[in-house]
Amino acid sequence: MREIKTTEDLATFCDEARAHPFVTIDTEFLRERTYYSQLCLIQMAYPGDGEGDAALIDALAPDLSLEPLYNLFRDTRVVKVFHAARQDLEIFVNKAGVLPDPLFDTQVAAMVCGYGEQVGYETLVRSVCKAQIDKSSRFTDWAQRPLSQKQKDYALADVTFLRDIYNKLAAELEKSGRASWVREELGVLTSTDTYIIKPEDAWKRLKTRTNSARFLGIARALAEWREREAQTRDIPRNRLMKDDALLELAANKPTTIEALGKSRLLLREARKGRTAEAIVAVVAEAMALPESALPKVPRQKNNAQVSPALMDLLRVLLKAKSEQAGVAQKLIATTAELEAWAQGAPEGAKLRNGWRAEIFGNDAAALRDGKLALTLGKSGVKAIDV
């Protein structure tokens, strides 16, 4: 194991990694007290079984630039292997606007290969490597220095076992001809838009049921203000205002400090000073918007138009096809996506294209149109042409 604290040493390690077909990568970070994740440690390993083929990179070291790592990310000759990469990639996008290319996510690949729904790293280590990981260091403070030996061992295990897992899954995908399925699924992870939160769109993440455009207009304005303020001050958005408090304000519409102080859910710090003044101003501005400038009320789903019997049949077909293909059921379709497909809503569109259509969507359409029937045989549910 190598501990890297300088740009020169990082460049040397990355140059060595370029001689190999892939490199495994993981990160340790903190996010409890900040808006943006604080990168503390980067773990990397390339194929081999010696002490020098794996490294811990101290992202907090004062004499370290991560540019050699970013150059490796851009080198398309080397596959960059992560497990459950989304949070790791978000860090690199926000720090440097860079994404690894090409990318391989073993969690996505494991779902395609039939290892289960969002399978955890420890599960794959047990299944593929026949080993056990000590996870007791998982929630330690990675910003403290020096790191303990236990922390180092835990961090390193996240990339050393990953080499064997990658080799195993890549071979399975090659044998089954499903490598293109994984590439299709990685489309979201390899888009920088996935990781950039636009303040003006923050309100779309709120969970609310309403047919009031004015309510939505105030919620939109408050969510945008909260997101910008949290980004500027680099603090978690919930430290400013939790979602339930935001929705309470959208309902009560306080336009004075006195009215704001009557909020039941708003944090005490937000009821006074500059923050309180800003909230009141945001609400007042949203109240003054003309009707034409308010958000469009979302079209209510009409669940009545979908036959409950059809939904039951589709769920049975989905389970059967998932088992036959050896693919995690939720990777093919979630319950919401299945309902959307049955309703002809845009959210169900992915079942009409690509590998999902091949193993499920086309048969689902035939079942809906009366061209396919389900029967129970000795080996389970079977689909037969009508």
C-alpha cells in the first residue's frame, strides 16, 4: 500500500495505472456539515498482487493537486471501475467538472447479472471473493489526521477486492452479451447534468400534493432561495429550512416577520435577522406574481383508467421475466414506471426501448393487447402466444 500526499507521487501512480486495462477507485468524504461533499481520501488500485499496486491518496494534503487523477479519468484506454459511483462522481463533477471515461459501475453490472436489487459491496465481496469486510470504520471522521491503521485497511479493501469483482462481472457480461445493457444504464451516471442541481428546479424535488398554482409558486421561490443560499454558504439545505417547514410556509404565506414567527416547523435561527427578512421577501415576491407566471399544476394521474387486473398481470409477467433473464426486477421497472407505462405516460417510455423492451416491454404490450397469455407450468409462470 502506498500513501500519496504529493502531486508528483500521484502522477507516478497514475502513469503506472495507464499500463493496465482498468483501475478501481473509491472515495471517503464528509457531508454532514456542508452542501458540497468534503473529499477526504481517494483509494485506487490497478491489477496486481503487490504492495505498490494500491494507494491511499490524501485529498486533504496541502501539496497535492488532483490534476494527474483527472488526466487519468480522461484517458479512454483505461476503464475506471467504481461501485455505486453516483456520490463519488458528484464530487469530481463539482470539484473539477470531470467524469471518468470509460466508466464501469459494479453495482449496475451486478443487477444486470442477477445478483439482486442494488447489491451492496460487502455482498459482492462475500459472493465473489469469499471474504469478509470489517465495516466498523465506515462512519468514522475521515477528515481527521492521522488515519488509523484500521481506517486505512477498511478504505483499501474498497478497491482491492473490487478488482476481482470487476473481472468476474465483466466476464459474465461478455458471456451473456449484456455489456451493452450496462452501458445503456450508465448513460445517466456519465452525464454531468445528473450532478448539477439548478436552484430554479429545486422545487421539483419536493413531495407535495396540491392543485394550487399559488402554493406551488411560493414553494418554487422558497426552494430556489434555499438552494442558492445553501450553495453560497456551503451548508446543508436542511440547516436553513427543512422540506416540511418550506411547505408550511407555502401554505401559510407569511409576508411579515411577525407572521413568520408563528411558524411551527421553521428553525429558530430562520425566524430572525437576515434569513427571516429574506424568507418574507421571497414569499411576498411570489405572492405578487401574475397567474401566468406560476407553475403549471401537475396533471393528476388517473389510476382508474388502468385496469387493476392488467396491473396484476403485468406484475406477474415482470417477476417471471426478471427470473428468466436473471436481472434485478427493479432494474427493469419500478412499480411507478410500470404504472406509467400502462397509462401511456412519459415516465414509462424506457420500457418501450432498448434491452427492457427486448426482455419485457414487447411482451407486456402483447399481454395488454390480448396477444399473449400467462400460464403456470412446472418451472413457473410462462408466457404463450394467443
